[in-house]
Amino acid sequence: MKFIPRVTPLYRALVHEIELHRRAKGWSMEEFCDLAGSADRYWAKAINADAPSGRQARMETLDEFCWAIFPTGFDVQIMPSNRKFESAADLQAALNASGTWSGSLRMYVPAE
């Protein structure tokens, strides 16, 4: 049986894309938590889920954060990529990078 780590690469990829959108909107983490209706400083714990004080957000909570960014709706598309989010260091390195939308998972608002 294959061991699956507590925080999966899929979780890290999703959190990475949400965080890039939060930064593009110019919202502080506190503002983001307020808009999503989550507890204060919860987003900081969610993006640092591997840390002792971190928390892995449930899918329902990640959905609330997505709705805060895209109140008119959103789609999620998964596509091949050479990037991997196998560790917290991988996620941190990607967040510290240029911030382009070159990830393996994209979120976008559908055309009306």
C-alpha cells in the first residue's frame, strides 16, 4: 500500500493557485478570511498546512475561498505540468517565484 502524505500535491497546487489570485487582488490574508467567512488568520494556516501550527483546509473551506475570489462562479481545469508540489518547500518556492499562471491547475471565471 502506498503511503499518502498528510498534505497532498493536489492540495498544494490548489492552494497555490488560490494564493496567486488573492495576491493579484491585493487582499491581505485577513481581508481574504473576512470575505470568505472563515476564522481570522485561517488562510495563513491553510497555505502552511505542513507547519506544526498549520491546518489542512477541507474542500468545503477551499470552496468558500474560491467563491470569495470569484463571486460570479468559477471552473477548475487540471492539465499536465512539469511542476510538482510534493513538499511544503515546493509550494513556498512556487509562491516566491514570478507569480505567473504556469501551474498545473488553473482557475478561471467562465465567459458570460
